[in-house]
Amino acid sequence: MNNILYVLVAVATFASCANSYNVQGSSSVSSLDGSKLYLKAVKDNELKNIDSCDVIHGQFQFSGTLDTIRMASLFMDDESIMPIVLEEGEITINIDNANQQVSGTPLNDKLYEFLSKHNQLDNQMSELAHKQSRMLLDGIDEDQINEELSKEAAAIAKEEDRLVTTFIIDNFDNVLGPGVFMMITSRFKYPILTPQIEDIMSKATPKFKNNPYVKDYYQTATENEARMQGLDPSTTAENKEQQTDAASDSTAADADNNAMGYNNGLDMPR
């Protein structure tokens, strides 16, 4: 009888921990000490509080139950500090004046590897302004400087576009794909379509397209584009949906053909 009770207690304890998150954070930023931090996530197109805690002597902690893996953001008051994936496991946050890092679980590790590469490209783009100043001091012709730096800027922008697009495509069916899609589209004043967004949506899986944020953004952006062109927004939105569905079907068919050894005679790198 005691053995049965022990097993039941053990199972209940395991079940209670299986769907929970635990975040241990540390900060060397003095302005954070004594502040209240919030975990916030988008739900029903609104940013809502999930959890909160105080920073005490550079340490803070969040914990709670987890009904589903979700993307969230760490806030101080109304200021967003960094993104975080709430998932099962021991999540660690480190904040200092030079860097913010989340680690310890698979999706957070993947997200911050991506953000590190993206930051490197941002730094390369910022460095072009310093390079311009040095070249001017060296007496190089301004037209030559502009031509050279324009090429470098275009190459960096192309690499950034490739990095973001590939990351979203690789993570269509987990929270990282929609989460990074939200990051890149939140910089726009209103929903618009860009070649990058069109490319992503042409390859999107049904799960990605039906994500509430992605679906609402793409529909609104399509309608906005139609209005600017003087077309019927509802008709254009329907046509766009059919086009992206057809493109997704075509991509899936190509993938099936490649899996069976048919790749149109081309040795395509992956």
C-alpha cells in the first residue's frame, strides 16, 4: 500500500513540474537593481502580463505553469529589454552593459544564436560610417568612397535578408518563426508587403500562415497594398491567399520530388 502511495505521489509531482517554466536571471546593470520586471506576451492581438518579479541585488526569478510554449518579452515598465521563449527547462538570463543573453533550453539557444549573427551584421553596417570617415581623412575621392561603401552595404543587407528569411523558414512550425516575423514587421508604421515577406509567405506552411499575428498582418498588408493600387481589397486578399497556397503546394511537391531523388538535374545546396 505504501509503495502504491509513493508511486502516486511521484507521478503527481512529475506531472506538476512537466508543464512549468523556471527563469533564473542575473544583472550587472545598476539601473535594474530594485526595479520590477515583467514577462509579457501577445494574446488576442494584445500585449499582456504573464509574470512579474523584483530585481534584488542583481538577481531575479520567474516561475509558473506553462500551457503551451510561447514567445514572450522581458520588460522594465513599458520598455522591452529582450525576447525569451517560455518552454520547459531551466532558463537562464544574463544582462550586462554589453550583452543580453537567454540560454539553457533548445529554442532559446537557437534564438540567441540567430540574434548574435544578426547583431554581427548590424555592427558591420554601423562600421561603414566609421570607414567612410577614415577614407575621407585619407583623401580618397568621395564618389569612389560612396561607390565602394554602397556595394558593401548592399552585400550586408543581402546577407541579413538571407539570415532572417532562412531562420523563419526553418522555424515555420514552432514559435520562433512567427516570433521573428513579428520582430521584422513591427518596425513598419503599418502592415506592408515587401519582397522578403512575399518570399516567406510563398513558402509558408499552413501552421505558420494560420498563426494569429501572421494571418492578421498578411491580410491587412494585402488590403493596404490593394487600396494603394486602387483595387478591391477583399478580392485582392482572396487572390493573394490562393497564390500563397498554390506556392506552398508547389514547394511541398518539389520537396517530395527531391526526397525521391528528382531535382531537375540540379545539385542544389542546402
